Amino acid sequence: MSPTEAANTDLQPIAAIDRLVHQPARLMILAILYIVESADFLYLMHQTGLTRGNLSSHMSRLEGASYVEIKKEFVGKIPRTLLRLTGKGREAFQTYRQDMIQVLEGLAD
């Protein structure tokens, strides 16, 4: 790439990327929840490879942003934590996908 081509590459959309979504662990969680209607804690833990503490921490951050809804219930006497992507979370993930596509397509080979 010549210096002129590099100067014409617009990298400003990178600054608009949602950092909450962009973090790899949260991106994995959101990607899974984007595909499935809801998922329980253990399923997410196994799919992402995160520890209980890390997954719990990232879930809390996503819940704080209203990107996921966390529901705790009991199956018999066993507690179960379910996560579901909210409308706001679905929109944030879709926006993130489009922003990344725009950024990557704007780069010259």
C-alpha cells in the first residue's frame, strides 16, 4: 500500500466500535446468545472455555449494559442460571458486525 492509499483509508469507524462487545470473552457470549434463544450458565462456560468467575464477571457487565437478561430458577433443588439476549443486546451485536465489516472492507489489500 502506498502512503497515498494509506492516507485515504478511513479508520475512524474503528473508534466507534462498541468496546463492551469487542472484548473477546463477551463477544463469544453474545455470538452464542445471538444464535440460540437462551443458554444456561454451564453451556456457556463449556462453549466459551471461561472459568465460572470470568463468565460471571462478563455476564454482569453485559447485564449492566442491558445486553443480556439473567434469570435464576430451580430445577428441582438444583439452581440454574439462564441468559437471554435482550433487544438492545441483539441490536448492539448486529451493529458491531456491520461496523467490523465496514472497517475490514475499507482496508486495502
